[in-house]
Amino acid sequence: MITTSPDPDAPPNVCAQLMAGFTAQHIVFTVRAREAVQFGEQPGLNIRGALYEALIRRFSPNDPIPGLPYDPVRQFLEGLDDDNPRGQNIPRAYAIQPPPPHAIYKTGEQFEFGIALYGEARAYIPYLFYAMRDVASGGIGRGRGRFEMLRISEVNPFNGSRRQIMDPHSVSDMRLAVTHETVLHAVNVWRGNTVLLRFLTPTRLTSGGELVTRPRLGVIVRRLIERAQALAELDRPSDVVAGQKTLWKAEWERLGRIADQIDRQPVLYDDTRWVDISSFSRVKGRSSPIGGLMGKTRWYVEDRDVLYWLLWGQSLHIGKNTPKGNGWYRVE
């Protein structure tokens, strides 16, 4: 178990206050290739694009009427569509969790990909189920390889537990959401005093308007707390949001300083690289860079609160382009 000296600046139970009631639901689609399915360097781009098109076609084919509220699916897509100017500053209540880069699946082979849904966005799972069937018949990746849906499961990334929630004929409730209690338990049973982050997809971070091209724990912790705050506030009453602003800021400043101190020491291990990837925007009519860090880095981390937010991050993702699957990592 990680131990640390008491921090006189830390309010009691601050993590419990900030993340109370917030959930992350990890959904995994298990499929079988009907023909060759080939992904590029960032498969999340293919999955996100195909899912967006399928949701629009099936549930909201008509353009929204100016001045009228969006229907529920359009409200979800407001965040899903990065090209929508109205959605640029809206926190995305989901993140794609794609297969490995350059993955190729032959006819008959099974593979998986997932999506993390935050807070009340879990209500859209039935919509995703039907839309993903359309994606399967329309194909995905290079050459639009088709596949068939086998099952949909919920997964707990902290202990690997898995439970089927949908098959072609039935649906069941969900029980494996990641919560404050889930993460706190993972902190309490952690052994050792080092933390390794394995960046599974490009992680694009900025600090002071500049790209961060090498792992910096201070930047990672600050971006994590910012993202957690943005997502947690989506479903909270305005008075609660206003009342917690100071607490969020204090946590951001306190743990940012602690992580900066860790950064002043040499990392224990660094095997990261920068990958350059572009994504085409329909609205802008051009490609934009979405590349970032991949690989793994290990730090010496004693502070339990820093560990708490790093563990939350493997559910939340961090940095730019999380709807397309960027910023996904594992803690080891």
C-alpha cells in the first residue's frame, strides 16, 4: 500500500466530495469479422466516424430546427460531433476505446472495441446497440470491412471483471460502473511506490499553449482534474457546481505542485514516442493534427491522492480528441 505523510493543505475527504455520485461505464463490443477488417494508426477515428453516421441516420435524420431544443440523440451528438461549432466547448460524455493501431482481422476472427460513458450518458446504451448493428452491416476501417455483433458487455478495468448486458435477443441492467468507491479501493490495495502509465492511444497534452512532447506528471495530473471536473459538472445542479469551484481549484493547485516536485526527479523509466496523425474535418475542409504520446513511463509516486487521480484517468482519458479514442492509458 502506498503511504504518504499527512498533507496539511488537503481538505478531509476531498476526493469523495468532488467525485460523489459520478460514474464511468465501460462498454465492450465483441464482434466477428465477416470479411477482412483493417484499421489505421488510430482506429478510434474509424469507430467514432462510423458510429456518428449510424446514430444520425437511424435516430435523427432531419436537421435540427433553429431555436428549438435538440432531441435526446442530437443532444448526445452535440458532443459526439467535433465539427459542430456549438459543441466545441461542451465536455464529451464518452470516449472511444479502440483496438490496437494497425490491427487487421481476417474473416472469422473475433475482436473487441469499447466506449466509456460518463454520468447520465449511460442511458444511451440502447441507442448505441442499434447504431452499432448498422455499423456492422455497413463496414468499418479501410475497405469498409463488415462484421457481426456477438455480444455487448460491461467491464470493470480495475479488476477485469466482465458481465454480458446485451445479446441479439436480450438486455440486462448494469452493475460494474466505476465510482469513487471503486477507485478508492484500488488505491487502498495498491502495492509498491511506483506507477507506470501505458499510453494505449495518442495522448495530446498542452501546457501554456505549447504541446507537451515528453511525459510530465504535473501536466497529466492537472489535465486529469480539469477533465474530471468538467465531466462531473455535466449532471450536477448549478448550485452544487458553483459551491465546488473553490474546492476543485484548490485540489488542482495542491496536487499540481506535488506532481511538479515529482517531475524534478528523473523518471524511473521512459519508453514513449511521439506519433503524428491527422483527422479530416468536414466543416474546416482540411486535416488537423491529433497525434500524441504513446508508450510507457514509470514514476516514483508516494502521494495517495496523486495515485487516486491517475487511476481515475484510465477511465476518463486525458488531453485532446478523447471522443476519437485519444488519451487512453492503463496504470500498472
